[in-house]
Amino acid sequence: MTDMQQNQNNITQQNQKLDANKILNLMIQEVVGREASDLHLVPNYPPMIRIDGILYPLLKDTLTPQMINAFMQIIAPQEKIAEFEVNKEVDFSYTSAENLGRFRVNLYYTQNKPAIAMRRIPLRIKELAQLHLPQVISEFINYPSGIVLVVGPTGCGKTTTIASLINQINMTMPKHIITIEDPIEYIFPKGQALVSQREIGRDTLGFKLALRSVLREDPDVVFVGEIRDTDTAATALQVAETGHLVFATLHTNSAPQTLERYVALFDKGQEVVRSQLASVLRAVVSQRLIPVTGGGMRPAVEVLIANDAVKNLIREAKYYQIDNVIKTSINQGMIPLEFSLAQLVKNGYIDLKTAQTYSLYPQEIANWL
């Protein structure tokens, strides 16, 4: 190849990158402007955005693998591209040009072609009231120690809820907050607290290692992005036992299922684990995000507060009785999911049929109306 041919190739690549930059910025402007939750870039499909749980095409034209590769070169650091080529998938965060938007990004392959999924992360952390969450949840930041679990399916706002709680601590209390995330999503502003945000792969090699060293970093509050395995679950309990307040997420559908799943992560010594969990558990928040009439999303939540009855049931592995404790303890701040769904129906946000599709006990919703 001659020098002239090489220069022409370089110019062509630069022009393609400029075009890709322009297209990517236009798509991000649409995502942010229309308050979409996700942007999907998949070969042989048009760009798709998710609004209120529904996918819509953003353009008529379909994407080519070459276009997606160009987008990938813009948004992904080189070390992430190298990791992607080895592992076939990778997660990271991306802040767009001119700070238009921040995203959690997943690169993956589909039929041997690259694809991109981008979850929008609002630049401003909302307060719980702005998220339409019950006031009782805000009280969980006042626990001096213990563990608070926020659970639910993917995309239900777990991280957003915890970010709101942590930012409330950040802005009002002189604490040391350490987050362990994969990847870092919300960036916390400077407040009264000292905030150390650690990203898996960049700042630490894994949740297990980060949690083992966290006790030497003098934290008051620790956020574990996700409890995925036995080591993480065990160390989170240890951190809570040693006088720290821990927030963590799990992919479970209810408070009783969360507690049963947490203990089931351990093959041995489950009786000891149940005793540990009972002693440090403070609350479980299980939530869903539901499209409402007229557009937008509203959360439906189940709130379990670990009173003496709940702690005894955990120790005895009687998880099936916890639902009844929640239903009979509303005066203590607990909230059954069906009660929360019924409130959405009463206030005209959703109809009864919609509420029932999001409930584990659909026949019970009518009892709260």
C-alpha cells in the first residue's frame, strides 16, 4: 500500500467516525429528550429506544455491523474493546459528548456480530419523593448498621432507589460512603459525606476482593452493586455485623423469596447464616416499575421491616409466613405489594387488570380497594 493510499484510508476512517459521532449524538439527544430508558443498537435492525417499557424504532434505516463497530469505537475505552473481543461481552459506563447523557453500556455479540445495549442513567439523582416512593424508605438511612436489600427484576429501578438513599446520606451526614459497582452508574455530587466509588475491573478486581478490603478503608456506609455469589453474600453480612450500614441489590421478586435466596447461596452452614442474616437485616424493599395511564412509570413496592417476628421466622427458615407478617404490620411501616398496587388503581394510574399482572397474589388486590 502506498503512502497516498494509506492517507486516503485514514481520511475515510476519520470521516466515518465523524459521521458516527454525529449520528450517535443525535440518537442520545432523542433518548434524553424523550426520557427513554434504553437505546438498542443491533445489526439489521433500526436503532430502538424503550419508553415506558415499550420499544420504538428511532430511525427507519437499519444498522450495519460496520456502523455498530464505529459507535463502539466512540463509546468504549480501548481496554474494554480488548476485553470484549476476548470475553464476547463487557459492561462499562459512558458519558456522552457535552455531557448530554450518562449510560450503562453492555457490548455483546448476536450471530457473530457486535451489538450495543445502553441504559440511560439520569445525570441528577432524584429524591425519594420525586421517585414516588413511600416515605418510610427514607428512614432506612438512619440505621447505624445492618443491611438493607433493594430487590426486583432487571430495570425496575433498584439502583436508582439506592442512589437516592445514598445521596440523602451524602448531602446531610459527615459519613464515609464506599460504593462497589459493576460499572459505576450514578456519580454522587460533593456534599457533607466523603464518597469513594470503586468500579469492578478498573478500581478493584472483584466484589469479593473489594469487600474484603473495605473494612480497612474506614467506611460508615457501603453499597454493594449486586450480591451474586456466596463470597459476596458472606462478606456483606460480615461488613454489616462489624457496625456498618450496607445497601445491596438482588434479582428476586419478593421479600420472602429474597431471604430464602440469600440463605440458599450457601451450601453449608445455613443455620448459622440464617442467624447472621436475622441479626443484621434491617429492611427489604421489593419494587416494580409500571407503565401508567397517560404515560410515564410509577413504582409499586413491597416493604419488609425486620421486626422480632421477621427475625424469628428467618432463624426458623419459615419464609412462607413472612407475607402474613407484612400484611398485618402496615402500622409499623410495612407495605404489601398488593396494597401498593391497589393504591395505584385507586389513584387512577393503572386499572385492576394491569395491577393483577404485576402481582404475585392477583386475587388479593381487590381486598385493598
